[in-house]
Amino acid sequence: MENKQNNAEALTVIGLGPMGQAMAAAYLSKGYKVTVWNRTTSKAAHLVEQGAILAPDITAAVEANELLIMSLTEYANMYTVLEPAEATLKGKTIINMGSDSPGTVAAAANWLEHLGASFLSGGIMVPPLYIGKEGPEIYTLYSGKKEVFDRYQPVLSVMTATDFRGEDPCLAMMYYQALLDYMYISAAGVLHAIAMVQSAGIRAATFEPYLNKFMQFMPVLIAESSTFRETDEGTYSGDDNNMLMLKASVEHTLKASREAGINTSLPEIIYSLYSATVDQGFEKAGINSLIEILRKPAS
């Protein structure tokens, strides 16, 4: 392509799913020169109308700018997409916003470094609707070479606030997956609780204020349980509520789920974890002793 731009006001967005489209649109709205590429070119139509430059192929997309932001479902797609343009990657900076495991990120960082490219891993903590907006909950995690992050931080902040986690390229993905781990498990717990009350003919809307109040109290319980300190120190106070008592309570929840005739997979897993903690000698310890079981691979 003839309009090559190697400056902070120009970039290429590769992958135009909902997130990629939101990112490209945010940069266009701020006056950036944005080159886009996607396997299905029709997804670029409305961005081209806003001023984006549609690259005819991946090599042209890579050659267009020094900064390449990738929005693909998983890291395996990065290889499929970029391999035809390997010879042009030297000197480029690739920021991959895809989701995968930390180990997969490490392999990608090594591959790109071998090709002479710089790399940052990114984990966007909000859905596409929030890209380009501001708020304490709107941020993206990054990790990789600090000098690379510092160079492009003003550009990246157009999308969301930035949070640099360290030079190990795996760190952003570790934080990202740990937070999603909490989200997915918590969401399943909410829906399981709703299924339980619905089995008794109680509408979810009726149950909502009770669940909301309880969820607002959860941070208080976590703070009072000293969860973060105790799991770092390996000390688990069970003075107020020990694992033997908690195991009995979880068993009651499992029994209630069975009586309700709903799926019992979740409470069965929780009960097995509490039971294993007791069996490992933590019957008089507090709830945070669960970490001793969770740190180990499942048997």
C-alpha cells in the first residue's frame, strides 16, 4: 500500500469481530489513520465509510503501519493470519487482544521475537460497548517489554485505561483469565440460585433484591475473612466458622438442590472441595483453607 504510516497516529486493526470493529471505530473517531483487515471483507464496510483503509491482503495490512492491534478469538488464529506475512513482521509491534492460556502467550511472544517483532499481550476487561469510554471499571491489562508499552500507552489509552502488569508477556493473560474464572463461576452460581427458587414457583424478579443485597455483602465477608492475607500467609483462622461446620452447610445446599429437582453439578463440586479440605486435616481451619485444595491438580 502506498500510504504507509509509521507514527503514533496510524495503526492497523486485524480482525473485525465486535471487539475489533469497536476498537477501529474508536481510533477513527479520534482522527487516527486506521488500516483494517478481516477475512470477511464485508465487515469492514461501515468502517471504510468512516474513513478506514481496507487492506487488500494481510501482507498489505502489516506493511501499512508499525503498530498492529489484533482482535482474534484465540492465539492459534494469529499464526494462521500472520504466517503469509512473516517476512514483513520485522520491526513491527503486535498487540494481541485475543484470549488464550498464559503458556500459549509465551509461545507467541517467542515466535514474534524470533521474527524480529515486538509484542504486547492485552486483556480487555469490558465488552465492545465500552471501548472508547471512561470509568474505573473500563480498563485493559497489558504485559511485555516496558519500553514498548510506554511508547504506545497514549495510543492504547484511546480504547480504555491501561494497566501494565509487568515484562513477562504472560502476566496480563494470567490476570485476565483469573478474573474471568471468577466471573464465570460466579455467574453460574447466580443462575443456579435462581433455578433453585424458580423450582418453588418464585420468580427471578422477586428473588433479585435479595440476591443483590447478598452480593453487596460478599466483599464485607471476604474482608472480614482476611481472604487475601490468609491465602498469602498460609494461615486460616477457623474461630468463627470452621470447615467442618461449612461442609455440613454445603451438604444442606446440595440436599436442597436435589429436592428442587435441578442440576446438582455445581453444589456437588463445591461439596467435594469442602470434603477434600476436611479430609486433608483442615476441619478446624476457616474457609480460606480451601486454597490448599484448589492449588493442586484434581485427582
